[in-house]
Amino acid sequence: MSEHMKKIKKQLIDKDITFTKLVALSKFKSAWGLRKAINRGSLKTLSEIKEILNRM
């Protein structure tokens, strides 16, 4: 698991949000695609996720 994924999972726990809900709020259609993009370190994806988590 990448460091990005670990940080995102911690934020999800702190904000009481499921990964499935995060997928629904993002541009991704599947959890698999989102996980793959996060683990690869896609800057566009990471900034989108950061923006979503900051809104919540």
C-alpha cells in the first residue's frame, strides 16, 4: 500500500467516510480504478481526492 493510500485511509476514518462514498464523489466509476490511480501517485487524482476530503 502506498503512503498516499495510507494518508487517505486515515482521513476517511477521521471523517467517518467510506471508500465507496469517496468513489461516488470522485470522477471514477469503480473503487479499483481509484485505488490504482492513488497507488500510482497520480497528481490529478490526489488533488481531486484532497479537494473532496477538505469539503467534508
